[in-house]
Amino acid sequence: DMCPELERLQRQRDGFLSTFEIVGRRGNCRPETSPDVAVKEYSRSAADKRATPAALLRPPHVLLRTVMYLCERVLFATAAPFGDTYNFVFDRLRAVRQDVIMQDLADDVTLRVMAILARVHVYCGARMTGSADFAAPIHAAQLKEALVACEGLCPPRAGGALPADGLDTLVLSLLYFLDSRDTARIVNNYGVSHPAVALALQLRAAFHTNNYVQFFRLIRRLHPLHRAACIGLASKARRRALGAIVAAYSSPSSRLPLATLAAWLGSTEAHTSKICSAVAAQTVGTVVHFPKECVAALAQADSSVFSIEDPCCDVTLADVLGSAAVSASS
């Protein structure tokens, strides 16, 4: 089962069921669940136990069924507020990762499980960016662990051949760690020749040479799921680009057409207007003026202000479950 029977019955008895796990209520209004919808929850204390009964640990094929269920029947199927959906899925995926660690699983099924888990974290992280109840540092730590785990499950092979899930998570790792030394390590270890990898490296080069116009042109070429993976870097690039623009157009008489600014930032005019408001820039009609207050406002603005607009609007269930992103980049 996706949730061990002992836990399922105990949480049902104690009333600790998520709304996503309730299938009905008895006469006394006590909620009930079933093996079809109950999913093992994350337990911090479990990580400290030296010996956990085998009945409480799910084998690889059950873990795969669990992550498939969370994607197909919850993440992409529920009408609940996304914040509630995210909190449930995130907790249950932590439990999946915990079962993998406690059993020291390292087979091909586990690679598929962890690859889906990584894609879900990329997707959800991008959608939750800017939300008041989003614990970004914890989420980032879980995403990083998932990507590193996938790399460990898919060591470099002779001839550079990688399974689809390994290649897909490799590209996600490149994009997520694009501004770190991990990029060079990944490329050196795998030396993969693939269009998606080449595009990621072009993106990195544009970022490090401050070629922000090229950077945002390349961003638009990324598959939506890959674009979501580098949302943090894109926010940093927009902040830096805007900083350079503010410095160049700081003269009291300087004006910049809003359309030009939007093109330079790889954004729409509507979203660029919101960015301008957040950094104290003055938009009058179709032109923008950058008063001296912009410098301080730019430094203090939350990073979510500079995020890519709707980075996950075109991400599908197939993208999260499979390696459609890499296939689309071929």
C-alpha cells in the first residue's frame, strides 16, 4: 500500500487525515480513508530510528506507484488551492525520499522515482515562488537532494550513454546549478552531447558575460519545465540587468521606452510595469524614468519581483512523469 496499514488505521482513528485522503465519514462524522488514497506521511522521528520494521517501508515499485498517484490524482487533478495541494504532495514526497534512504535503494526503478520527485519539486517550486507560506529554503534543500540523488543513481557510463530519466535530471541539474561550480563538474563527469545540454551551457555563458538580452532570448527557447528549473537564476539576471539599466539611465533627463525595457528584460510590458513599480521607477505613458531612489529600492526588492511570468503555465503531467522535456529539446 502507499501507506502502511498500521499508520493508516492509526491516523484514521486519531483523526489525522489530510482532506486529500478522506473518502467518506461515518455516522459520528469521523473521517475515513482507504488504501487507494492514503499516502504515508513524513515522520521526522523515523529518520532517527536504527531499525524500522519492513512492513513500514515501501519497496521501489510501491514508491513508484505512490509518486505516480500523487502526480496523476492530486497535483494535476485536484481543484483545491494550489498551496494546500503543494503542502500535501511535498510532505508525502519527503516520506518517499525517506523510504529510499532508509532502504539504501539504488535500482532503475528508484532512479525513475527520484527523477519524478525532482521534476515535481522543480514544477512546484516555480509555482509557489512568491507565496507567503512557501518555505523556499526547505524546498530548495529537498530539490537539491533529489537532483544529487539522481546523479548518484546514474553514474557516468562508457560512451556517455544515459537512460532518459538520467539525462533529463542531468539537464535539470545543469539549469538549477547554472551559477555554481557544479555545472563544470557535471559536464566534466558526463560530457553529454545533447541539444538541451548545449542550450544550458549557452545560457550559462550569457549570464556570466552579462549578456542579458541573449540570456532572456535563450530562456524563451527552453522547455517550460527546464525554464522553471532556472527561475532563481532568471530572477538574479533580471535584477542585475535592471541595475545596469538604472545606472545607464540615471540622468534626470533620461527616459527609456517601456517596450524597449520589456524587450531587454525578456518580459511583457505589463509585467515590466509591475517591476518598475517595485523598484520605484516612474512609468509615464509609454516611457520609464529612473530616479535616484531606484538604486536602494532595487537592492531591497524581493527576488520574486523579478521572476519569470507563469513559468509553469505550459508544463504538463507528461512532462513531470516522463522525460518529455528532453525529448522536446532534441
